[in-house]
Amino acid sequence: MTERVQSRAELKLACLAVLETTYIMHPAGHQTKREARYVLVTNGDDRIALMFEKGPRSPANLWMRAKHAARIERLSVSRRNYPAEELYAGTDGKGRPIYGRHAALKAMRDLANTDLVCFEIEQIDQLREILIIICADDSQTRGDREKMESKTL
């Protein structure tokens, strides 16, 4: 069933409800008003770090390592790639290097300096499907997928 969320604020609240009830807070913690950081554990016991932008001025963006996002190619979700090689490529007015991506990622050692993908979530079902895919182990059974689906609903 596809849920339609009426406003950006409602979408973000729905996304946060899924993330908060299913995953643990990242060791870097949350930023009170702007970002929420999480760690999820896959069926294969891998740890995956995520950052969700919850502030009122940004879209509902979900950040993760590119190697995990590669499994999500078949979904029609808007995404942007942020290669690590582009970090610190620009400079500010005083000639100092600029990080080049969302500053809240710098506090997350597992995301700060690696290739990332940022997904722009437009419907809560997109977030649920992303989480199901990245949590799944390649060798999982249908029963495991059903358990994961019920966990993220």
C-alpha cells in the first residue's frame, strides 16, 4: 500500500518514526533540529551508517555509503552521488578548503571521507523499500524478507 504524505514536515515525521523504532542512534548522536544519525545492522551482521536530514528547510534526504546504495539501483528514487575525490576540492573566500558536502557528515567517521549517495525521499514507502534492500543479506530467504518488511512498517 502506498501512503501519500501531504507535506514535507509530515513526510519527515513519518520517516523519523520508521528510523527511530527500527534502528539505533549512531555513536555521533543526533543534531537536535537538523539531522538524525543511525546505525542499522543487516541480516548479514554488517553495520550501515545513515544520516537523515530532518530540518524544515531541506528535503527528506537520506545519506549512506555508495557501496550500500549500489543495491538500490532499481528503485525510482532521486539520488545524487558525492565521490570522496571531490572532498575539499573548492576553497572559501580566504583560500581555505571547503568540505564539499553536508557538514553534519564530518562527525560520522564511517561517512565523512568515503563515496556517498544522498537519496531524496518523496514518499514514506521509498524509505521503507530502501531500508528493506540494504538490510537484506544476499542469501536471505523469503521468510527473512517478510520479517524485515514487518520490522520497517
